[in-house]
Amino acid sequence: VVSTQSTWGFFSQKNNMADDKSKHGVAPTLQNVAKQLERNILADTLSHKLYKREDPNELARHNILHNEVAPRIQSAKQRLERAFARDHLNALLEHRPDVQELRYLKNDGRVAPALQGAQRTLERNLAKANLYHALKHRPTLDELQQRGIYEPLSEPKAAPRAAATYEANSYQRRSKNFHLTRILLKFVASMAEAGEISLQQKGYLKDLIVDQDKTILAVAEQFDADGDLAEFKDSLVRLASRR
């Protein structure tokens, strides 16, 4: 009996080991190693997926991630965007050109679509050739004049002597004023550097020079005629003190 029980226990234990082996695919002594390998494989797979995942900008571009607004109002934002797009499309459709305006884009049904581009190119070249031919054979001005279509412009009359004299006098006056202006600017700057007039007085005299004031031009003209430097400077000081 003892021998029979021992034999039965041996076979039972062996059957249990076989069941464990068939259940896990490995022997009981290697099951811990197998579990560790499975965990490592899962960890590697997860790391690979995390490494390959798309960044937030890419998700936002595909309209998957919305970070600019709170989640509770994202749906409202999307509805507003769709409504805006619909209104914009309606406005474009309302102002689109009609068929008459687009008649030049109408395809010719007699020509295959693949050849319509070449057809338009030929039409443009033909129009250029017709224009060149028309310009080449257009009538001359003499022919138009003989037909009474073109009348030449009359020759401008010679300017009277008074106008020529006025132009000459005007040019001389401008030249004279330019010469006097150079004299005034030179002496006003030197007087300011020497402390004979203040900077404020210098600015006032320069304004008179730029405005071509008749009084200061007369002072410069008198100095240019007689060369009296003392009288010239005294006159400039008196003008600067009038402000």
C-alpha cells in the first residue's frame, strides 16, 4: 500500500509540473525570468511608441489637440469657426462674377480639354500677328491729313520781346539774390562765432535770409556796393534786435 501511495504521489507531482509548464510555456524554475522578459519587452515597446508619438504642434495641425482654449469651450470655439467659414463662403459666392463676366473662360466644347491651352496660345499669337500687320500698314500722317482725318498743330508764335526781356531780368534778379544770400549766410555765421550776435539772433537772421526778406537783402546789396563792413554788421545787429 505504501509503495502504491508513493508511486501515485510521484505521478501526481509530475502531472502538476507538466500542467504548470503547459500553462506558462516554460518550466516553473524559469517562470520568473520569463515574466521579467515580458516586462522588459513591454517597457521597450512603450518607450518606442512614446519616442515616435507626434508632438503637440502636429496634433494641433490635424485638429486633434486644442491647447489655446479651455476644454469646456473648445466645442463653442469650433462652432464659431465653422459659422465664420460658412459666412465667408456665402460672401464669396454672393460677390462671384456672373457668366457674362467669365465668358472668356468658357471652354470650347469642340476642342479636347488637353488642347484648349494650346488653342488659347494660338489665338493670342494670331491677335499679335493681326496687330503687327495693322500697325505695319497703317497710313502715314500725310495720308491722314489728305483725307481730312488729321490736322497738324499750328506753329507756336514767337514770344514777344517784352516776355524775353522779362525772362532775362528775372534770371538776373535770381542770380543777384543768390549772391547776396551767400554773403549774408557767411557773415551771420562768423558774427555768431565771434559772439557779436546770440544764437537766437542768428536763427532769426537766417529765417529772414531763407524767406528772402527785402530789408536784409537791401542791407547786403548796399554792402556789396560800398564795402562798408562796420555799417553792414551794425545793420545786421539792428535787424536781429527787432525781434
